Amino acid sequence: MPGGPRRQSFLTEEEKKNRPKITKDLLKRIFSYLKPYWKQMLVVITAIIISSVLNMMPSVLTGKIIDEGLIGQNMQKLILFILLSLGVTLGANFIGVLESYMNTWIAQHITYDMRNKMYLHLQKMSQRFFTSNNQGDIITRMTSDISGVQQIITNTLTSILSNSITLIVALVIMFRQSWIMALVGIAVVPLFIIPTRSAGKTRWSITAESQECSDEINGILNETMSVSGQLLIKLFGREEAEYQKYEKASKRMVKLNIREGMAGRWFRVALSTFSSIGPMLIYLAGGILMMKFDSTITVGDITVLVALLGKMYGPVNQLLNIQVDWIRSMAMFTRIFEYYDMPVEIESPPDAIVPENRAKGEVEFKNVGFYYEEGRHILRDINFDLRYGECVAIVGPSGSGKSTLINLIPRLWDATSGTVTFDDIDVKKLDLTYLRQNIGIVSQETYLFNGTIRDNLLYAKPDATEEELIDACKQANIYDFIEKQETGLDTVVGNRGLKLSGGEKQRISIARVLLKNPSLMIFDEATSALDSISEQKIQDAIKPLIESRTSILIAHRLSTILAADEILVINDGVIAERGTHDELIELDGVYTKLYETQFCKTDDDIDSFDYTEGEE
């Protein structure tokens, strides 16, 4: 994180205006994460109590050392009390180590639970979530926010318990020594509240601004450090401009960090000043009692009270400091819970259907409509069916809704009206895993993980044999390329497949889908960004596939479209035309315009394409 390690409060826009409401339900929810570890917490609390009591003993023994050992000139007692003081100090330190270990253990396991829960929840979120939320913000909540929870547990929560117990023990012992001087010593405590309130408001304001700046820096890094971002920057010569943007945000972060650091510094100066007043008052009160009222109070008693007062002010300072950071911690939990509470829009129903027979891949759209935002419809009244073994081509101008339409089948999005069926069953009633296992999509934007070709292929079928991998690569027309590589299937593809050409990446993605062995194959502009040679190789791979199984093609090449049993023309979110190539040309409508401008303009392509044999 920019600005160095520090506890953060990650604020939403609403939280910037209003501090998070610390309610009973919120606290109950936070402490629910401690419930599975209540036994370990009991050990921690017990260790804190014993350690707090033992830490007070040297102060009490100091009085004995002064009165009975030094003033009483008793060497035996002097040595005894010194050894006892040393013993309880060592004991307190050993127990402190145990408490620290158990505390860290609990914190690590709680963050482990929260991180896993968050990752699992985000995996279930729909495409809407990932397209409408900033990627940097998602990663920040997964990493920094949840890591911050560990700091809250190991520092804030333990500090509250430890300091509260220490404060109580110190007060009890002080009042037992002398209730008058105890009252004198604690009289200065209300003065601590003044700087605490002032510092709290200042730091709250700076923290909100710091997080906004931190999010901006994360966004810049996320965009400019990616492969695609770096390529765009270099192609447009924007290195200096991006550096200036980053430097400006970093400079702002530095200023905010300095402001926050100095706000804390003046806060500590004020607390330190008030902390020095108490001991002086005890010396004064003790002196008056001893000199004027013939009190039984001894020098040792006064020394004990001063020492205990020092031990009491420490917890007071800590607790008031925690008060300043408490809202920041609550804001962090609120931010995490905000993600937890986001509903899963697309999931399997409780009584999900899992057909026993092999899927046919038949699809039917019945009066289907879809919109991202109400009032701005992307698709309207879509009706068509695709039977077993058939192929449908979908064409249309850019932005007409072609890709959106096919994304409704595997439920990457859900139709907002109408019904989409898969093998005559509403996709919303099917088990989501079953549905997606039976649908294979080869898209224009191929994504490969930073690993080997083998790793990327096995992503579809982890238990695939070497023979299955080779067979899939041969079908995808990529095995000849793999054989020529020094390490074959173990060739590293690089980040997002950067070490491969577009055509090679696309054919590997086809092989990956083939290993999945889906009943329905969908090709979404699979060759639109490729050169003619790469396109031809992919066309050669696609033709046998669409002949052997149910398939949908979204394409901009006429040769691909002609292989379909029916062509659907999408325009302005509706099926404007449908039929074969010849039938649509005769209509002289949208398809004809696409044919004349986007598809091949000569009949040579038609004459040279024989989709019955799969050869050109």
C-alpha cells in the first residue's frame, strides 16, 4: 500500500458522509468470527488477567523493598523482595509470550476464514458485479481490508482487554493503599478526553481523504501495470503523462501521511504532559499527609502509588488511542460486510435439476428480453430455437446485442423477461455447474493463465490424459505448432498468453473447450481479430466441430456464416431478419447491408466454400 503500512479504514461514499453506525448487531456479527475459537480466546483472556496481576506486583514489592529492606535495613527481606520482583516479572513475560502466540493464532485463523469466505462469495457473483465494480477496489477488500482485520484482533481487541484489566487491577491496588491519594492521582484523567476528541476528528477526516487517495493510486497501478495497459501506454507514448499522474497522487499521499503523523504526534505530546501531572500531585498529597497529619503513610506507599499511577496512565492512554481508531476499525468491518451482504444474483436453485442423460445442447429463447439498466433494453422479444446437431449463426452491427444474447444461455446474465431453455428445461431451474459444463464458449478475447500450454488445457479437465490433450490439440489445429516447441505442451505462454500469437492463443482456447467436451459449442467472433492465415487454421478447426455437435456462431466472415442452418440478424436488440444467406439477400434489408459492408463483397468466397466437406 502506498504510504507505508498503517491501519486503514476503507470508506464507501456513504461512509465518507456518515461514520458507520456502531450497533449491537454489528458488534455481534464481528464477534461471531471469534465464536469458533472461544477456547483459545479463553486462554488469551486468562493469560491477560494473570499477566496484568503479575505486572503490578513489582510496583507493590518496590514499596516493600524501600520500607522493609532499605529503610528497615533488613538485608534478608531486601534480597527476598528483589528476587520475588524478578520472578514475577519473568513469569509475566513468559505468560505474555503465550498470550501473544495464541492471539496471533486466532487472528490468522479468523482472517483465513474471512478471506476464504470472501473469495468464495465473489466467485458466485454475476458478471454485473465485475463489470460495475472497480477491480482495484475488489482486490483491496480481498487483501488490505481483511489483513487489517488481523491488526484489529491482534492489536485493538487485545489492547482493549489487556488495558482494561490492567487499569482495574491498578485502581483496586491504589485504593487499597490510600483512597485519598488514589483520588488525587486519577483526578487528572478527565484532561485526557480533550486532546482525544480533537485528534479523533482530525484523524477521521485525514483517514477518509487518505483512503480516497490510496484507491486512486491502486487504480492507476492496476491499469498501467497490466499487459494491455502497458502496451497502450507505449503505443501512444504516454509514459511521461502516466508518471505525472502517479507522482501527483503519490505526493498527495505523502502530505496526508505527514498530516496524520503530526496529528498523532501533538496528541501524544498533550497526553504525555497530562501524564506527568498526576505523580507530582501524589508526591504533594503524600508529603502533606506525612508532614501535617502524622499519617501512617510511608515513603514506600507513596512510591507504590506513583508507580501504579504510571501503570494506570499507560492503559488510559492506550484506551483513548483505541477510541480514536475504533471508528476506523468499524468502517473496515462495515466495508467487508458490505461485500458479504451483496446478494448472489445468479445461483443454482435449492431444487436444481441435474439431468442424468447426456445433454443434447438444444436451446430455445421464448419472448426473451434483457437490460442492464431498467429503461435501456438491450434485447427485446427474442424467439428462436436450436435443435440437436443444428447450427445457428447470429450476425448484426456492433452493439446490437449478439454477445449479450449468448451470455444468457450459460447464465452469465439472466434474462429480465421471457425464458431461455436448455434441452427444454428453463436454465434458471438447472444446476448451474451442470449447465456450464455442457456449454463451451470460444470468445474473441482469449484469456490464458501465466503457465504452460498444458496448465491452460488442464484447466478444462484436470484429469485429462496425454492422449486426450494431444487429440484436442489436433482437432483445434494447434498440435503442429506445439510439436515444434522445444518443451512441447510444457511451453510457457506468458502473462495472458503474451508469448503466443493471436491465432495460437485462439486455437489453444478451442482445444481447451474441446477437452471440456460440451454439448453446445458457441463461437463468439472467434476469428475477428486474426490475420488471414491464422483465421484459416481456426476455420479448419471450427468446421468439423459445428458439423458434429449443436453450435452457435457469432461471426463477421461470410464463409463461417454459410455453415449455419439458419442465420439470425440482430438489430437494435431484436431479430430483424432470419433465414438462409440467399433468402436474406433477397430481402435486401439489414443483412444485405452487412453483406455489402462487413462480409465478403464477392461471390468468390461463396463459390470457394464447401461446408459439406469442411474444405475451402
